[in-house]
Amino acid sequence: MSHIACFGQGLPRRVIISGLPVAVASAAVLGMAGCTSAAAGRNGSGQSLRFFSEHQAAVIEDATARIAPGPQDDPAEAGHPGAREAGVTGYIDAMLGALSALETTGASGGESGAPAPAIFAGGPWSNRHASGPDLMASFIAPDPVIRIAWRKRLADWQRQYASGIAALDKLAGGDFTTAAPAEQDKLLVRPEVSTFLSLLFEHTIEGMYGNPEYGGNRGLAGWKDISYPGDSQPLGYTSVEVERSDGRDPVDDTAIVADVLKLLGAL
């Protein structure tokens, strides 16, 4: 996959990873339609796991850290959080197990006491930038038709993750997490896992830059790193922003965007 193959050839990974999705994140923050078998255990951050086993979570932790490395994974990223710092593994695990509580409750004869799955945050904004109710804190329960669609989608992703993790372990000789970072990079671009890598890349970006209510972007790490204000609608607009019609463009005049444009021009 080109997005990983080009890492290490000039620009830091963070420039490519965090620069490209800025425009996507700016459009999706208030309109995410969901980001995008339960196993007991905890991930590396001590969070309870909904879908992954502890080993599976460790593999995803390492794999996503090669896609979006932080200071623990690459000295060049000092001061810039990556997938580990943003809690991307927790985001992916929560998403894959989003319907598990509903399915368990439904099998026992009802769903009235089950919490709404973390698929549709209420919104349209939180109280991060202004006082008042946190409208993102409560999730909207999906109707039966939407539940069927999400059950099918999540079942497919669960299969892809189970087989993808097993493939990475096999390519690594038994345990992907024991491979050195440079070797992990080589394994991730092997054709045997190309389809899984595409899915993992997408979910890594969502976990880095999506609304923190979905379990990623821990401590607003991703938003802070790209200077993205998040759901700031309660603050209103300045007269200049009103004149510009579409408000402030969060990708204007940022060093990351300039670097990405320079890179794209050189390709």
C-alpha cells in the first residue's frame, strides 16, 4: 500500500497520516454515522476489551502504531501523538463490539435495559467549547433496520480483523508483536494483508481524528496535533467567517498541509 510504502522517504509519517484526513475530519466531526464474539481482557491502556483478545489487541496496537506512530514508536515524532496516545485500539475494539450488549440482552429476552451502542452520538455538539449540556454524551438507539445493517457490517469487519491478525502473526513467524518495528513495516505491506491493511488504515484515521465520544482521539490528541478546533458551533461565527459563507477553514495555513502539498507535487 502506497500510504505505508512512502513512509521513511523524506517526510515524517505524521505529515502524511495527519495531513491528508484534515479536510475529511472537518466535514465529519458533527455528522459521523458511526466510526466508521466478545472477549474478556484489557488492552495496553488497561481498558476492558469488547471484541479483541488481549493478544489481538496487542497486535492491533503495534500495527496501528506503525501506521500512525507516536514518540514511543519513532523519535522523529517527538511531541506528536500517534495511534497509541490517541487510544486507536480501544476505538476499534469498541466499534467491533458495539452491538454485543444489545445482542446479549436481546437473547435473554429484551433490550430495554441495554445502553444504546456507540454508533450514533446525539450531537450536534458537545460542551467542549461552551457551557451547557453535552449533546454528544448520549447515543441514539438504532432502529431495527439500521441494527440489521450494522450487524452485517460489523460481522464482516470482525471476520476481517480475526483473519488479518492471524495472517500478521503467521507472517511474523508466530507473533507479530515480537517483530522489530522495521520488520513490522515490511509485513504490513505484504500483499497477503493488503485488504486488511486498507481497512485498518481507515479505522486508524477514524480513531485518531474522530469524535472522542466513539472511544478514540483520547484527550483530543489527534485534534490538538492538527490544530483542529472540533465541534465549536456553540461559539457562533465572527463577521469575517460569516462573510466567507463556509466559516473558518481549519486546513488553511498549516505547516502539515503545506508539507503534504509539497510532497504531492514532487510525486
